Amino acid sequence: MTKRHHATDLQMIPVDQIAVLNPRDRNGRVFEEIVGNIKSLGLKKPVTVTPRDDLEDGKRYLLICGEGRLKAFKSLGEKEIPALVVAVNDEDAFIMSLTENIVCVRQTHLEIACSSRHRVHDGDHA
């Protein structure tokens, strides 16, 4: 996996230019906690995105990690979000996304299996 996590890669990205790679349903209570924490304490960890020029609806970045944080920023009316911009291929982006979800979000086994199944069904298995 290619890693380019340098301080210069941290940028303010318009929230409306970010497409979600691996969307998932969220527990409403947990989401409200994320929103409350960001509102009172600020964003402690930037989202991770990778640039893409083949996305629809004018989006220019693919979200790898931080869907809850991105949705919270949008719900708070924020126009931009701090993002770590990394240059990775689609496979590495998906692996990074799954890793974040497994480690940080504690997805259920069913969510992980469904996410992997959707990835294979979409023909994105390499």
C-alpha cells in the first residue's frame, strides 16, 4: 500500500466535493454523540480522502475514512472539513476504509461481510 501521510497533505476540502467510498448505516445515538463532540470540542481527527477525477456530481475526492465525521460536519452546516489527502489506488482505498471501520467503529461481522460482498458484486475485486 502506498503511504503519503505528510503534514503538507492536510487540506481544507469542501464537504460537497467528497464522495463516500464505503457508506454504512449509523446508530442515531452514536451519530448525535459525534455531532455533539465536534460541536463542543472541534474535530480531533481529520477525515482521509483520495483525489479522483472520475466521480459524478462534481465530486473531486473519495472519502476513505471518516464518514461519521463528514456527516456531522454537514449537519452542523460546515462548508469545509480538514482532510488528510493521500494518493492511493481504489483497492488500497477500500482496504484502508475497511481497516478503519474494523478498528475504530467495530462493525458487526454482518456489516463487514455485506460490505465485502458489495465490493465483489460491483466488480471491484482485484
